Amino acid sequence: MQLSTVSRGVLPLATLAALSALLLAGCSPSPSGTSSSQPVSGGTLTYASGDAEPTCLDPHVGGNYPQALVSTQYLESLVSLDADGTVIPWLADSWTESDDGLTWEFTLVPDVVFTDGTPLDAAAVQANVAHLQDPETASSTGYLALKKVVATEAVSPEVVRFTLSAPDSALLESLSQPWLSIESPTALKRTQDENCAAPVGTGPFVVTDWVKQDSITLERNEDYSSPPADATHEGVAYLEKIVWRFIPESATRYAALQAGEVDVIDNVQPDTIVQAEASDSIRHLDAPRPGASNRIELNSSTVPFNDPLVREAFIRSANVDDAVTSLFQGTAERSYSALSSVEPLGVSAPDLFGYEPDEADGLLDEAGWTERDSDGYRVKDGERLTVRFPVSTNQSIPAEQSLFEQIQATAKETGFDLVLEPMDLSSWYAALAANEYNAVSAPYTKVGPDVLRILYHSSSIVPAPSGYFANLSQVSDPQLDTLLTDASQESDADARAALFTDAQDLLLGGYYLLPLYDQQNHFLLDSEVEGTRALPTVSAPTFYDTWLNR
Amino acid sequence: MSDIEIQAGLGRASGGQSSHPEQRPQRAAGRPGVVEIISALFGLFLVVSALVPTLLAPGDPLGIDPLAAFTPPSAGHWFGTDESGRDIYTRVVHGTGSSLVIGIVATAIGLGLGILLGTAAGMLGRVVDFTVNRFLEVLFAFPGLLLALLFILIYGPGVATATVAVGLSTAPGYARIIRGQLISVRSSSFVEAATVQGLPRWRILVRHILPNTLAPLLVLGTLGIGQAIVWASALSYLGLGAAPPAPEWGAMLSAGRTYITSAWWMSFFPGLFIVLTAVCATTIGRSIERRMRHA
Amino acid sequence: MAESITDDRPRVRGRVVVAFVLTRLGGALFVLWAVATLTFFALRLIPGDPALAILGGPGSQASPEALEAVRREYGLDQPLFVQYLTQLWRLMMGDLGRSYSLNMDVAPLVGVQLGGTMQLAFLSLALAWLLALGLATWSTRGGKIARSIGSGLEIVAAALPHFWLATVLILLFSIWLGVLPPISTPGIAGLVLPVLTLAIPLAGFLGQVMRESLLTALESPFVLSARARGESERGVRLVHAIRHAALPAISLSGWAFGSLISGAVVVETIFARPGLGRTLLNAVTERDVPVVVGVVMIVAVVYILMTLLTDVASRLADPRLRAA
Amino acid sequence: MTAALEVKNLTVGFGGRPGQDPVVQDVSFEVAAGECLAIVGESGSGKSVTARSLLGLAGAHSWVQADAVSITGQSVLGLPESAWRRRRGRDVGLILQDALVSLDPLRPIGREIGDSLRLHTKLSAADRTRRVLELLDSVGLPDGASRIRQRSGQLSGGQRQRALIASAIALDPPLLIADEPTTALDVTVQAQVLELLAEIKRRGNAIVLISHDLAVVSRIADRVAVMSAGRIIETGPTAEVLQNPQHPLTRAMLAAVPVDKPRRTQLSAVPVATIAPRSTVPDGLSVDDYPVRPVVLEASELRRSFRRPDGSRLVAVDDVSFRLHRAETLGLVGESGSGKTTTARLALALETPDAGEVRIFGEPWSAVQEKARRRLRGSVGAIYQDALGSFDPRLTVGDILRHALRAPAGGTTERGGSGHLSTESSQLLDQVGLPSGVLSRRPVDLSGGQRQRVGIARALASRPRILICDEPVSALDVTVQAQVLDLLDELQQELSLSLLFISHDLGVIGHMSDRVAVMKDGRIVETGATADVFADPRHPYTQQLLEAVPRFPQRSR
């Protein structure tokens, strides 16, 4: 039995300081000399989110990014990641994986108590797994992540054992995500409505009030004792209270930050970041999300993108570089990878995704789209070379929509009629389910390269009963399937990396997707807000170490 | 007997006997004021923009130039450029057509329905009148945008639905005005005079009632176009109308709001054109109204 | 020649009042019923499976069993007419159903949001009144230039789209001058910009009406009588003309209130104020039918109350209406 | 003793430079305390502007020049506005026409009357109320305590005119300006209000009475000044001016007054001295022969009621029967609310009677469908008080006449060419004394008299045998009225028309009618040959009406 044990240790203070400096690398330099002063306890922080208000504060239910953002403040996971992507202890002190990879044992940190008084024990973890796997919960993200877990068992009050159907190299990464955070089993027994309104965890803050369509109030957990291993302090949080507001208008959000009405804003627009960079009173926190990069998936199941030549032609005809430069004004880098730049295993292939309109012309000619109609679009057999592109206005920020418009303009030169169809989320889902799309951009956040398996394994083409499926480019390549499956079961890091590299080479070379840039995750903070960092798991900021330098 | 002689005195200053007490001696109706002239010129500009936009702005409203993005207003780009380097002046000019069409079609729908309902209520007897009136009361309980939102909820967002939605939401107002006008014309003494002359009902309707009821609709329509454009652009702004990159004013404004702190011109100029168009429509409508009253 | 009727017998007056109130009450109930019916059937036209919408739309990966359960729970498997009657009954009991997307009952949700919108709407109405009255009195007092400026301001104000005005106000007061918060805050300061945004265009409309009636009043013989008694220009306006100017504006206030609620959709979104407008917009984009119905019903109730209120106010302000 | 008012060479104009295009020019007069000066003129003569200048209220953009204007000996020329305010109401009061609009309809009359006290005295609210009650009592409005809370709309015409007078005399100003104080009042009420003004004059107040009606002023004016085109053309003691008018315009005005002028006497444009009957009886028949003339219109036991807003019914016409014979004029007279207009509408079959019937030429009229009536519509014409309102505002005079000629009931049965139509239109205009030049004009651009002539021309287009005239001259100046009355008279003789002539003005009725019916509260209270009824009224109401008619003082001629 191979034992890989990581135990909780006390990091030297110097490392901590360096770490936090690293995490705040994207910040503009703080002009005030107060950075050296000691953290002060107390005060209220107001956070303004541009995301849609979650319908449920329990990230088990559904499981989207806005839920992750807020729940990071009051819920905690079994494990976390450090800045290098190494898994570190959190609620679980240590863990072991069996040789066959089918059994995992987690030893929990002792004496941790949920904010409702329930102790954290093996039974609690079992209850959470059961909750996530219960169809009634309607978990989406967490449910998928635990798909291989077939049973749990309380070995002792401190030790919980997971039994898997197949080895899962991504299990720890999955468990680090907020969507799999551990909640009080007592609280989970309440109705879903109650649990949604005020989930109970072990985090540094507690949900005390939620005025729908306005704000969520979080108050300090005065008995907090379980910071992750890489936190800069121990004990209770500095902040007394967090008011979590929803301000959908980005300009209003920024104005509110400038006016000092709010302390932190998210979903920051590129132009705002540029402006903020020039401001002395605002800091910038850039925390690209893990998982997939932002990319356009080309639907390989239907005309015209069932032809690899046309896929390649489309990719060559899109001037993404200039668009990213003009629209993101240096706040985002062009990506040439299917994975986020924070994923160490991501393969970047700049050669494949350059803007080569001449080459694109040749490819289309080769593919038989030789004629052009009066509007300049390519025609074959009387059919116009039309690319239907449903755009979810909920998911694509304005700059991204503008990016699509620019791709539309450059692709037109080559003869593509890229039809942008902005729609609300449910219509967008419906369009995908009905296979009424040729191209689509769908963000997907998941810790680790295993996201590739979810996005590109042919089994992901099979729709859920609702019609949704993750493999939107509809890649169905047995060779790719094998690579991805093997990778997900390979516990040897190097072998796993090699498998994922091969898979990505295959994927990128098939022109199934056009990578654009990292999933943007920019935060602006009032300069009085000190000590804020994004958790390296899904890059959600945590305000546990935050204090107000007022 | 007219006795506000202060007023009548004005018309009588020359000592002539033919004074018109009905005529308010405000401004001579025949001479347009400065505001009217400016409005007419702007209206002309709009019409030309709508019909031959290339005459006023030869560029491509969709043509991008990423490297010239966010250029402030300058000699090269009068209204600046947007996030993709498109010239905003060109887009505003080319957007006039769709904005005007939206305004006109929405008003036509509103007026059309209004005429239908109003005429039915005013002409088809008490039962129909009662029914239509109750129906209008019900519609009035949905404030304008609410009705539009409901409609969009059912038929999905888009230019066409937004246009119809705005048209629908204005219809009850028009219907009420038309009904009132119809009833007042119907009971006016010149219609009685026509009855006394032995004119059949339908000829009275065609020859006297309808023309006198419908003439003020020209004014209503002109005033309405401005408001319809404002409301349709509000829907576009909320993401329920025209979609970018179409050069529709509301959609441009909606796109520009993101960049309001760094590129104010992106939302300022389309907004300005919405306001100016509405003002222009109001001024022209008022002017027609005054002329008709004095004619 | 008009047959002039003057009947001061209190008994008759009393009967008129009772008849008035009864008619209006009946009318109000009818409108509410019709609004409910219209909305119910209109929303049946929405494409898609309501059960799926309840479970979070097509992206929810709901199982057929879950869909079936939802259909049973929400009575969607019943015949349409039964569903309609059930809905009517529920509405009568004050039960607005349950939000598809917000995981809560609609009635308390809408109840909470109502307060914010009402506050906004009433303050805006009051401010619009003040602005309109101020502008109307000022512009009719001065000469021709003042009149032109007054009417010009009114026309421009009336043409201002809320979303643009809001943006310009935020730019001006929050970003450039930095004196007012761009979002809703607990104090008065956070209300200033939203209220201004709603009030200015409305003031434009009301001002046009008020100025017209103010001019008419100022030219009427009773003003001449008052002047002949030695009344000052100020007195003429305060004692006589303003009341007449206010009359049409009062009767317009019901309509104005409706337009304010329309405007609240935009203003609440921009200024991040909780309220019915924002709730409605969210519900429409989320296709949350029960919330839409709830908001529509509550707006209808408020609107009916407002028209009733303006009718009563008109009658109080204008004794001539009481006779008729 | 100084005059209460002295005006020397008053010149007033509007706009432009002072002195240019005056509306009132070189007007001079004096009024002593306890004296009443009447300024008489037709509309547009400048009388009201003169009156208002005396209060410093000539109006916006006006200029006033004078050698002297002084009230109770103090010059008020060029007074600043604040000084004027102190004088208005205290030194000089104003009474306007029609208190329905001259008293603020939104304020209780107690407040309106008390305003002068509030503005010029330091009386407490309670004292003011006491004084208002006294005032109401003194103008003949008893039960003041309940009145003061009422608004002008709740009072009858006479009551509110009294309230208006009370507000003007609240501070007992030595000078009162009364601008058409009795116009639009019923004749009996008019007499009462005039009596009230006379009473005030007897108390020692000076009154300047502005009126278009010479007969009205003759009741209380000591002196008369006749104005025309901004100038005083004649002035002198009332009796002298009335009996021996010097200026031709004065003479024309006097001649135009129909009161006590025999039937068929021409009223217009003839010097008083030459007034002579043209023919007393048409068709060689005497009044007594009427019963044997054919009846063209017969109303029997008509009844029509309307629903009031509170659900009760107002009986507008109750058991009204009359006959209209060929070529006669039946005058229908009554005060406002007596049911005259409803009767006219019933006769025109614009209303359907609840009971009773109208027949014309012996055929059913009110009892049949409109379709059946249409055949006979052409025989019944109508002339309205508000001629302008009876024309489609989009049409020119030519259009109006062509439409009338082409109407089913119109004179042109076979479709003539358009040339034919315009010839006929010109003929019609000629018949009513208008040049064919007005064909291309719109009624709104015509004067009141011209409009009424167009109205008559339209009525004649269908060659009617009956004309229903509802207050056809009430909105006209007396000289214009005279012309229209003469025209109607002429046309009747020419075309043997039967006229149902409705008016509130006994003078007009007396002059125009062969027979008269007096209406009160929806009923005909007395009917008979005009001469008989006027000479020997039987019904007390008729007596009351006739007594109230303003007449000139007995003339010896």
C-alpha cells in the first residue's frame, strides 16, 4: 500500500508574507505607508457582486460560480490548494489513497464545530456526500464530481472512508471546490428552502440575513477555528460583518466603489481595470479561474463544422489577438490552450490559432465552399456558410460579446456568416439542447485538468434528461476518450500529465475549439481593504484574513 | 359674447371689426419660430439619415478597427469610436433608420389598435362601448413597460417583439383619446346640423365624424413617435430589444453603459439622438397641432 | 342652453357619494379579476414546459421523475380551467404562488419589494410636482424668453429616457463631483439620484400641463376680479392660479404613477435598489412566471388605489366635480 | 366737491410704441359721487379697455397715456403697481360679467368676498366673516352663514352676481366699475341686479357702467357716453341721448333695438326717423286668420326628461303642445332652463319625446325612424345660436354650401355639375347678403354676423318651409342682430317660411313673432297672439317677464 500523507504543518511567517505578496501580485502598489501596520479587528466590509443573485446559498444545490464566491466566506472544504496547486489540508487533516485507487480515507481536524453547534465528524462528511448525491438536492457540479464515489463509511468519528467505482485522480481537486464544501448535517436535515436561505458550515462567517434582490448579511463566526493551512492568521476573522450586495450595472458598481459605498467589486470590466490601475485608492486582484479557458466550441456534429477544414478555416479567419488587445486593454492575455493558465498541465499551441486569412481562404476553397454570394459570404450547393452562435447574455460579459462581434467582422472577410444570437440563459440552454448552434462559448470552472474529460469525452454528448450536455463541440473520438479516461484514473502525476498532454494535442489539432483567453476573474478593492487573497481552488476571494485599514 | 377685451384688443388694434375671439393671440400661426425651424432641420437630417445614410456617413457602421478603439471625439471621429473601433457618428446615422422605423411602426401599431378600439367604442353602441371601456381600464392597470415586458416574456426578446410591445402598451392611451374625440365630434353641433340636412348616418360618419376625429391623430402620432423611440430604446437598453452590434440607438447605449466611466461618448451621443429625436417629434407635433387649431 | 342643475340636498349628495364608491369598488374588483385572467391565459402562451422552468430551465438536468413530481405539486397536470380556478382562488386568498427561481413564496417577496418602489414612486411624484409647479410659475411670470425657456425645458425633460438620465446623473454627481452615492444606501443621499431620474422626465410632462392651465387661469376673469380687489401678483398665483394649475396635474397623477412604475424597472436596475421593477425585470429574464404574475397583480392593485386616490383628490380640489 | 372720477384724453394701446395704433383714443369724462355714467358700445369699441385702464389693469403689453386720470381727486396716472394695489378694491371696485367665471370656482364665496378685507384691513378672521355676512345681506343674499361656504358653481346666476357685487363693494369704494354686469343673466334677474346697482348708487357711490345694451343702461345711468372704434362719439344725459341722438351711429344703435318695435319694422341701417312699417300683415291675412292657415308643424303633449347624475329625473319638457302655421313666426320665449332648447331639438327630431308627438305637414315626424324622416328633412331647416360650432371646422363656406346643396334633402336633386353647384352657392350667399368672395373662406375667419348669414344660407339650401331658429341672434351685437333679424324677416316674406323662433330676449320675440308661447319649467304657461300677450299678459310669470324687460324711458315722439 502506497501511502501519500500530507500533514498539517506550521509554515514560517516569512513564507506566509511572501505568499500573500505573491497572491496580490496583480495589485497596484499600495501607496500608503500603512501596509506595515498591524491588522485591526472589526468593521463591516461591503462586497458588490455583478453576478446574478444566487437562488440558493447552499452550493450543493446546482453549483455555479456566484454560489462559490459567497459560500467561500461561510463554508469550508475538506482540502484546499496552495498557490502552486498542491493540495493542502483544511477540514481534513490528512488523507490516504489505497493502491488500487478505489479507497480513500480522510482524517478530520479535531474539535471543529459547525456554527449551529453540531460537531464535525465522519458522519457529517457522509451526510454531505449523501446530500450531494441525492437527486432531490439537484446538485449539478458537486454531483458530477462525486460520480465515482459509491459508498462512504465512518471508520471512526475522525476518519471517513470513500469507496470509488474507479480510480479518480481528480478526487482531491474536486473536493477542494466550494461546491463540495462540508455543511452541518443537522442543518441539511432542514427543508431545502431553509437550507438555501442560511446554510450552516464551519467558515469564518455566518449567514445571518438574506434580503432577496438586495443583499446577504454575513457576520463573524466568533468560534472559528479551522482556517486552511495557508491562511495568514489563526482564530476568528478580523472583519465583524460582510454585506454582500448585488449591483448588476458594472458602471454603477465601479462608481459605488469610487464613492466608497462598497469596498470590493467583482466582474470588473477591462476599461475599469485600466482606470483603477491609475487610481491610488483602488487595488486590483486578478485571479483567473481554474479549469477551462474561455473558448469557442465548434459543433463538429453538423454542417459546416463537421468538416475539419472548415473548422480550421474558421479559426484562421478569426482575428482574436487584436480583439483581445483592444477590448481587454492588457488586462487579459490571449490563450492558445483549452485549459486555464493556472492549470499547470495546460498545453498552449500558439501556432495552431494564429490569424491567417489567406490560409483560411485556401482551406475553404479546398472544402468546396468556393463561391461567394452578393453579400460576400461563401456558398456551397446554394447554402450560405452560416455559423449560428447563440450568446448567453448572462454568461458573456460585454467585452466578450464585443469580442464575438469583432470575430464576426473578421470572419466575414473570409466568407463566414457568423450569426450572433444573444439570448437569455434558458433560451440558450434550449438552443443547445436542440442542437441549434454551430459555435458556442460556455465557461466551465473546475479545479484541475480533469475538466477536459467532462468537456470533451464522448459520453458528455449524451444529454441529461433536461437536454444539457457538457461536450458542446461534440467531439467523439475513441482515442481521445481513452486518453481522458486513463488520465482520470492515473494516480502517478507524471503519467497523468503525459496522458493529458496527449489528449490536448489531439483536441487542439482537431480544431474543435478556438481558445480566447482565461476565464476572467477581476476584483477591485478599496485600498483600505488589506489582506484579501483569492483561494487557489476556484479563485474565489476569501475575507478571512481581510482587515480594514481605516 | 367675448369679453376678455384685453385679448380681443390685440387683434383689434388696427380698428378693424373682424376680430376672432376664438383665436388666441399667442404667436401668429403662420410664422414658425426658431425652435420649430431647428426642429424641422433636425427632422430633415433624420429623414435623410434614415433614407440614404451613406450620404451623411459614408463609412461602414459595422466596420471594426480594433486598434482605434475608444477614440474620444475628434476631427476624424466626430462622436468618437466604440470598443471595437467602430465610428459612433456613422453608427448613429445608420441607426436612425431602424430607430425611426421602430418608432413609427410602434406608433402605427398603437394608433391602429387605438383607432380600432376607440372607433368601436365610440360608434358601435353602448354595449360595445362599455365592453371596450372595461377592457381599456384593465389594460391601463398594466403600466406601459409592464405590458411590454409581459409581451416580451411571452414572445421572447428582439427588435420585432420590442416594437410590437411598445405599440401595444401605447394602444390603450390612444384608444381612449380617439374614443373621447369621437364622442365629442359625434355630439358636436355640426354633426347635428348634418343630421338636420338629412344626411344618412354613414355619410355623416365618413364625411364629418371620421375626418374630424382622425385629423388630430397626426399630432398624436408625431408626439407618439418620440415617446415610442424612447421606450423601445429602454427595452434595448434592458437587453430585450435590438442586439449589438446592430447600430440601434438603444442597443448602442446599452453597449456603451459598460464603458461610461472611461468612454462617455459611447453612450452620450446615441442618448443625445434619442432625446433630440423625441424633442423634435414633440416640437413638430405641437406645431402641427397649433396650425390645425388656427386653420 | 345648458340646463343648470344645482342640488344641494345632503341626502342626494350622500346617495351620489355612496353610488360613486360602490361603482368604483365594483370596477376595481372587475379590473383585478380581468388582470388576473388576462395574465393567466397570456402566460400560457409562453413556449416551453413550465415544470422545466420551475426546475431551473433546460440547464437543470432535471429527471423525468422530478418533472412529473413538479407537475403534480404545481397542479400543472390538471385541466387548464381547473388550474385557472385554482389560481383565482389562491389569488383571492392572497396566495401569489411560489417563485420558480427564488425558492420562496411570491407574496412575501413582492411585499418586501413593494415598499422600496412605493417610496421611490411617491418621492418622485412629489418632487416632479414641485419641479413642475416651480418651473410653470417661474416661466409664466417672466417674459416671453422665460416662457420659451420654460416650455423648452419641459419638452426636453419629457424626452429624457430614464436610463440615459440616470447614467448622466451618475457620471456627473457620483463620478465627476463625487457628492452623491450611485447606489441605494440606507440614508437620504442614496435616494437623491434615483428620485431625480424618475422625477425630471415626469416633471416635464406635468409642467407642460400645469403651465397650460396656469396660463388659462391667469387669463380668466376671476383673476382679473382678484387683481381688481388689490390682490398682488404673488397672491393671484398662490391664492388662485396654482390651484387651477394643479387640477389637471392631480388627475394625471394616476397615470403618472403608472409611468413611474415603468421607470422604476430601469432605475432600480441601474441604482441597484431593491424593488418591484428590478424584481420584475429579473423575473422576466428568468421566466419566473409566478413572480411576474405577482408583480403585475400588486401593481394593478396599487394602480387602482392610486386612480381612486387621484379621483378623490380631484374631487376634493375641485368642487365642480362633486356636483357632476 | 371733487368728482369721484375724472378722465382727460385717455389713450390706450397694446404692443408697439406708445401712441401707436391706440385701441382707446382721447377719451374724457367725469363721474360725480352718487352718479352713474354708462359707457355704451358694441364689441370692439374699446369700452372694456377704458374701464380696465381705470384700475390700472389694461393688460399685458399695454400702454396708457392721458392728460389726467384721477380718482376721488387723486391722480392715478403712472402709479406704480404697488400703489395701484393699495387703491384697487379700496378706492375703486370692479364688477365683471358672469360671476361663474369671475369668482374663483374653487373658492367659497365667503373667502372671495373677504379677500378685499384681508388685503386692505387688519380685521381679524372673525370680524371679516361678520362683515362678509353683512355684505351678503346688503346685496340681497340672505342666509349668509350657509352661503359663505358655497362656491360660485353652487349658486344661481343672480345669486353669484350679487356675491360678486358684494366682493366689489366690500370696502365701499367711492368708485365702482361695472363691466357688463347683467349680460348673460335672465331678464328678471337682470332687473334685480340693476336695482341693486341703483341702490348702491343711491348710497353715494359713483358707478361707471359698461354695457352693449342701451336699454339696460337707461334704467340706472344718469349720463351716457357712446363709444365706437375707441372714441367717445356722443355723450350727454341719458334721456337726451336716447331721445335725441346726434351721431348717426348712436341713432343706428337705437334703431336696432327691437324692443317695442312693431312686427316687420326694419331695424337696421335706417335712420330712426324714417322707420316705417313696410307691411303689417303678409299674404293679406290678419292675425285672426291664422287658425285657417295650414298647420305645418304640430307638437302635441310633448314630454322629455333626462336622468340626473344622482339617478333622479329632470323633466325638461312637460306637456308642451303648439302649432306652427304656414308663413307665421311662433316665438318661444323663456329663461334659461325653461326647456326651450329641448323643445327645439324635439321639433327637429334630434331628440325623441318620451310622450307626445311632433307631426309636420300632417305626417308623422317624431314617431318614425330617421330613415323615414329623411324625405322630409329638407323642408325643415335649422339656425343655431353658435353658428361657428355648427360648421365642420375643416370646411370652407363654399364646401358647406355645396354639401348642403348636395345633401339628400338639398335643393339640387338631379346631380348638377360643380359649376352648377357653385352658381347656386353664390345665389344662396346673395340671398343672405354676402358677397361670393366668402366662398373660399373658412367660417372662423368671418365675423359673427357673417357666420350667422352663412348658417342661414345653408339652411335655405334645401328650400325649407320651416325654419327652427334657436337663439339665432343671442351672440351678436345689437346692430348686427338687427341686420340678421331683418334678413330673417325678409326671407320669411319672400319664401313664405314658417319660423319657430326661440329666444330668451322678449324684445326680439316681441318684434319677430306673430304668436308667442311663454315657457317656464318645461311647460308653456301662456300662448297667444304676440300683441295680445304683450299688451295683456295673463300669467303672472309673463307679467313678471314683461315688467323686467329693459325699455327706454317713455319717448315723446
